[in-house]
Amino acid sequence: HDALPIFVAIDGIAVVVDPANAVTGLTKQQLSDVYTGTVKNWKDVGGPDKAITVIGRETGSGTRDGFEEVVKVKDACQYDVTLNSTGAVVSKVMSDANAIGYVSYSAVSDEIKALKVGGVEINDDNIADKSYALQRPFVHAYLKNTDNELVQAYLQFLQTDEAQNIMKKDKLIPQEFWK
């Protein structure tokens, strides 16, 4: 079976902390050091003298896979807490002033602070131009030369303004895969 992948959208992965945390950004190397346990205290990355609570997603999470791949810490993370949903990560970061976690860009709100990564803030423009480093593609796959009406209808729908607006509303950066 020949599967054809299509690159539908880009999702930014936000690194989030409590809004009161003095740290405003980290480099990819600092993220690697925090998530692998080399750095265990906020003071070592410009914050208060407090132990860092490292939060991650469960094995099999797309956000975890994307984060670990981009930061180059696959299978090397030392998580203090592993949670099974974006909402749980947001709640834990909100309830632990020393926590750090990662979530899809769509989950960023005023209740948590998204850190700059390598000096670049997460926003639509920085994800689209790839200057924001933590991002992952959303890919769909279908069988090559399929004549399945539902598959064809879905592929056509993805090209509509309605589909593009749904993706934008969810803070995804749509890709024009059909051009």
C-alpha cells in the first residue's frame, strides 16, 4: 500500500511556566539540560533558587514526541510528573510555581507564561517563518490513487477557507499542500 502523506499544518510547542516566574526564555540547550536533569534549579537558568518541577506528557503523546525530537532529548527526559492531557499540564503549571511544561500553542493563555525559545517568542508569524524552533508538522496520510469519495471530499475540504479558518482558530499554521 502506497501511502501519501500531506503536510496540513504546523503546530507550535510552547514551553510554559507560572506567570510569576522571573525566567522569560530558555535556549534549546537549556531546555535539554532541564529536561535531562542536568539543571535542576531555576537559579541555574536565571530564576529563583527553587527546584524545577519538570512536567511532561505520556509516552505516545504527539506533543511529547515533537518536543523531545526538536530539543534532541528523545528517551532521555527525567520527568518529575508525567500527565496524559494538555489540560492536565496547564493545571499543574498553574498550581506549581516552580513547574515547567510543554503544550501545543493553542493551550497558551494568560494563566500560564510561554517562554521565549532561543530569544524568539511563540506567535503565528514566528511559527510560520520557522524562527520559533519548537514546532511540529501535522500530517495526514491516505492511500495513493484512492477513489474513496470520503477521502476525496476531505482533501477538498482541507483546501477551503472554512478549513483554513478552523486551523487558524486552533492556532495552527495551515500549509497549502495542494499547490
